[in-house]
Amino acid sequence: MSYYVDEKGYYGEFGGAYIPEMLYPNTEELRQNYLEIMAAPSFKEEFHQLLKDYVGRPTPLYFAERLSNKYNTKIYLKREDLNHTGAHKVNNTIGQILMAKKLGKNRIIAETGAGQHGVATATVCALMGIECVVYMGEVDIARQAPNVARMKMLGAEVRPALSGSRTLKDATNEAIRDWINNPVDTHYIIGSVVGPHPYPDMVARFQSVISEEIKAQLLEKEGRKNPDYVVACVGGGSNAAGAYYHFLDTPEVGIIAVEAAGKGIHSGESAATSALGKVGIIHGSKTLLMQTPDGQITEPYSISAGLDYPGVGPLHAHLFKSGRGEFISITDDEAMTAGLTLCQLEGIIPAIESSHGLAILEQRKFKSDDIVVMNLSGRGDKDLQNYIDYFKL
């Protein structure tokens, strides 16, 4: 059994392209061309050159000695927080802006929750001189003000989503509406492994540079390419898809996905899709989705703006349903405490999203000789106010 996408755009029973007819030309143009474009030597060369010289890759694989001593196992941190723009998101936006140029698009739209994807999109649009519109929920605009300022400084127009919970789901809805209205000149840079095929696969491929580097770096440090476990937080799931990608069909590597339990899985304020989700369709793909008995999407909640999505990408739904991935839900309190622990043991301030992954160390025991690679998906600058308010600093 393979965990990669099949030729029809499915991961097991999940995936596909469930879209209005008006969007079909957009996604079909992308589907017919993305693999061929990505395989072209000139594309690969430009992509990797920008990752090296502009983004600052490869990111270090750092042995966290004091954290390892505390939890009696070997913990490596994949330092995506050291990328230009402060998170993994830029790996994908570099790839997609090059894709958009190859397809002759001269306008970019994006959705963002925590703002990191919006910043990464605005960054590459500035780099390439392309018009950029970012949709962001009104609630997220308020709680991620520094990232909104960054996007504006980079020349992007930030449009608030004023419907629903006014968070990531609603920003995505607005972006899709824009795309329907502007099908010819506009490319939609989706920020996660969600949406209609080929987006989940394309985004995972651009992010797979993370696991590609992990293998090479682990070989150098430990004399082996494969860790015992790879751990990543999952909202939509792009940082996780990138960290898992080259290990998906390697059963001896344990895959651990960490979701946001908010104020508790069954508190009514949660984003723990694996525990609460049922099969449904959101934003163009069939996946696991938090919903009411009559099929209405449940409003997700997390202290982390990047994890409060009501579903997961179809790859992650498949990893959960098939048992290939181990899914763990972490509360706000557990994540915030884990973030502070990393600050004080290793001198690294993580994004609250990444702190969810770190929090499993308190409840998931590993053997002393296990090699556990944790994807540190982003840095905590954007979350400083949340940390200040939570810990009353």
C-alpha cells in the first residue's frame, strides 16, 4: 500500500476535486501541467537556487541536547523557523510563484490564518513583481497584527473575511470566490495540503525538501537516513506533509501528527479533526472534517491561528484512517507550556503551532536510543503577544 497520491488525485478514499464547474478550467490547467513543469531541469534549478540563496536552505537539523536529557530520548529539531519569513511556508510559495509564471499568470491570490502563508506569498510576489491579494479572517487580522503589517509593507493588499467565524476557513472561501471571478489571469497559491487535486500533492512536493534534507542531515549526524519518529503539528498540514514525505512508504519510521485540542477535545472549542471529524467535503476535497450531524461545518478553535482549521488535508486523513500515522491532540495549555520549555532549555522561541508538536513529549514516551525528529515549523515572533498575555510576562 502506498501513501502517495494516485493518478486520480486520491489518497485512499480521500482527495479528489469537488469543485464548481466554473473552477474546473483553473484546476484542470494546473493538473495537466504541474508535474511536467516541476520535472523540467530549468524549473528545478531555479527553485533550488532560490531556496538556497533567498530562503537560506538547507535549514539546520539541530540536536536539542538539554531537551533530550529532560525527556530521555534523542531529539532533533528541523529548524524551519530559520527560513526567510520565519516558517516553512516559503518553500511552497517559491515553488508556486514559479509555477504561476510558467502558466502565464500575472495576479496572485492567497488565504492565510496565522499570517505566515500570507507573508510568504507577499514576499515572493514582491520578489517577482506580481500583484498580490491576501484574504484573512477579521479575527486573525486582529490577533496577527505584525504579519498584517509585513504583508502591507511587501506590497500586498490584505482583504478581511467578514463572514462565519472570520478565521482561516472563511478566508479560504473568499479566495475561492475571487478565483471563480478571475479565472484567466489569476493563480491561487493555496498555503497547505488542502483544496482540490492537484494542490495537496503539489504543495506536499514543494515542502518535501524538508524530509529530503532530514535524510541527508541524519546520515551525516547519526550514520543513518531514517529516524525512528517524525513529529509535526497538523492544521491543514503542509509542514507535516513536507516532514513526512520521503518516509511515507517507510514503515519503520513512525509518523506522529499533532493536532490542536484547544480547550479540550470535547469542550466544543477544539480543532482535533482526527478525534471529531467525519468524512465530508471542504474547499474542493473529500477529507475528514468537523461537522454537525446534519453536515454543517463546526467552527474550530485553537489558541494557534495556524491550526484552527475544521479539517485536515486528504493525505493526513488517509494517514489517520489507515493507521499509518499516530494522531495526538494537544490543548492550548499543554502547547503554551511546551513552548516556554523550549525557550528556557534551548534558547529557541517557537511558533505556537510548533509548540503543539513539542508538547507530546510530556505524554508520549520514547526509548532512550530513539531518534525523534520534530519539525519546528515556525518561529514565535508572530505569537509574542499571545505568549505575553498567556504567561502575563
